[in-house]
Amino acid sequence: MSDAAPAPAAAPPAGAQEPLYNPLAPGFRVDPYPALHRLRQLEPVHWSPGGYCWILSRYHDIKLVLGDKRFAIDLPRLMAIPALRAVFAEPYNQIIRTQLLSSDPPDHPRIRALFQRALTPPRMDRLRRRIQEIVDELVEAALRRGGMDLIADFAHALPFRVICEILNIPEPDRPPLALYTHAMMRPTDPTPMSRDETAESNRAALGFADYFLRALQRYGPGTGPTDDFFGELAAAVRAQVLSQEEFVANLILLFCAGHDTVINLFGNGMLALHRSPRQWQLLVEDTEGALLKGAIEELLRFDTSVQIGRRTALEDVQLGDRTIYKGQYVLCLLGAGNRDPEVFADPDRLDVTRKNVKPLSFGGGIHYCLGAQLARLEGELGFGTLVRRAPELTLETLEPEWKQNTFVRGVKELRIVF
């Protein structure tokens, strides 16, 4: 969450030389890719004095660092940075500090092995049917209204309901959890939070923790349904394979990380398809759905939700003609890597027929997104249903407002008319 990246350098004073990487520059949120191309061309392994970190923008460099055991999250080192101590002392950061995104071996493989049971092949088969039912319900309601905000009415609702289904959370319990999820999205942006924003994130994290710990106390052997992932986690806590802290932190992660990528896959993807209307039409004409899986990969590549992955060097590492020294912080610009012309021909062109697309959008190495398969499935069923049931849909604007978040890229709303 908030440990995803350090605060970016502030905009330079008037007359100062513009830094090679400045996500606070005017226009960067609207379209960061010209600046990312410039960075990759001029200095692909770039030392940022303002951020006091290395910044990588080439696909192969990023892929190497994300999967190399010489790099890790190394949260204790990050927490020890004097300027960040106060942030990490906040309750929301203390509550989520043992989540998978922040864990390294030996804890990481133990926790991941437990949580990936949520997405076994039999469970994914059952989820496919349930996800399709939820998608149909949301689309049907929007068709009756004659339109919707794709973000609020569809993209937010779908992944939240799917996570609730995975955890067998009763309908009456869900509204507060939806509010907590929204509040916990703010710390994904590394820019400093206001006092009110910090208080809201703390309330959300404490609310999540209270709910999950109370549910844990109610769970004994045989108290849940036969196929009960929450019950499996509760059993792991009772067996002391999973601590209560890890239990809470990673359930919060399921809600928040399971939210981000899917929401912005739909928002960024639908916008891109309608800015290149022939690409939307290709999906409409593809009545057998043969293009759909590849199209989801291309949408993930073209304008990815999570723009940054972070690592810390555990030893000195030579990268090209630069040395990344032990303890130095590295930002991997996933969006830049996904537009690298050395890997993707004509990278600034959306092409739903593009073959063998392997985007960096879900990270890499041991921290490869646990929910990548689920996000892809939600994208496939969601876009497939919209293409099939609303082929003539239009967008009210092709220039929506973008969220001001340097880590996660997405639009605030995207209104659709049927």
C-alpha cells in the first residue's frame, strides 16, 4: 500500500532544469508516455536525485530486477528511513505491513501458499460462473437505465463482489467493507496524505481488522460451508501457520489489490478502445470471442493500472554501465516497459490482434500478482459481455479526468451511453 514507492520529487522551481522523471509535471497524469519514452531514450537506468532512487524504463531491465534474488522488498530498511518513520508508524501501515506485497522470504512463500488456495482450478471454474452472473446483473441494470459510469457502477462493483464471494462474506456485512476498501486505496499513492486522509485510512484499516478478527473468533472447525476459503485461513491461524497479523493484512490486500487492477483495466481499456474505435469494432465483429484473451493482454500492456514496482538491492548489481549499490532503492516503471519499442512493435498503437503479448502489468518474480488469473478472467467476462450485449455503446467523453495518483493510473469516471 503506502510502502509501494517513495514520494516523488516535487516540481522544480521556475528556471530549474526539468528532471528526466517528474510524475508531478503538468500533463503527466493525462499522458505519461511521451515523458517515459524520453526517459528510456536518454537515460534508461536513471538516478533520480530528488527521489534518491534508481528509475528503470526498459522492459528487460525491469523484468530482470523484478525476478532477481539480488533484489527484494526489504521493508525493514524502508521503514528505517528517517523521513518515512512517521508514515510507517501510522496504524494503517502497521496493520498492513505483513501483506504479501511487503514480504520477503522466508515469510512470503509460506503466506502465498495459503492465499493462492483461493484460486485453485476447481474454485476458478466455480468463480467463472459466478462472475458471469454478476457481470450480467450489472450490465442488465445499466441497460435498463440507458447508461452508467463504468467505474462506479461496474468496475468497482465487480471485483468487490467477487472477493466477497471468495470469502463467503454475507450481504449485510458488505457495505462497510466497501467503504473501507475505497479509503484504503488512497495510501497506494505515495504523495503525502493530509491529516484527514490519514485518519480515514487509519479508520478503514482498523475497521477491516476488527471485522476480520471478530469473524475469526466465530470460526471453529466445521462452522463454515464445505468449500470455505475463509475457514481454511482460520484453520491456518489456529494451527499457527499464519499469524493473526498476517491473516488481517492479507485479507485487506485481497480487497485492495483485487480492486485496483480490475477497475483500471476496464476504465483505461474502454477509453483506449474508443479512442481507437476500429479496435472496439474488431472485438464486436469477433463473434466467436477468439480475440478476447489476447485483447485483455494488449489492454493491460497499452495503459496499465499499476505503473510502478519497487525493489531494494541486497548487494551491488551492475546494470548496463551503472552500478546499483546495496541498499539502494529501485523504481521499475511498468508502464514504460510495456511501451518499450525493443519488445513491442509500434508500442503506442493499440492492437487487439497483437500476438504473444507478455506485459509487465502484474509485476514479476515471487511478487507476481497473486490475483492475475482472476483479474484476467474478470476482464475477459466483463469486456466480452459488454461487446456482445452493447456493441453500439459510446462514451460521453474521450477526455475524462484522471486520478491524481503517481503509482496507480486510472480515470475518475467514464460515463457510457447505450
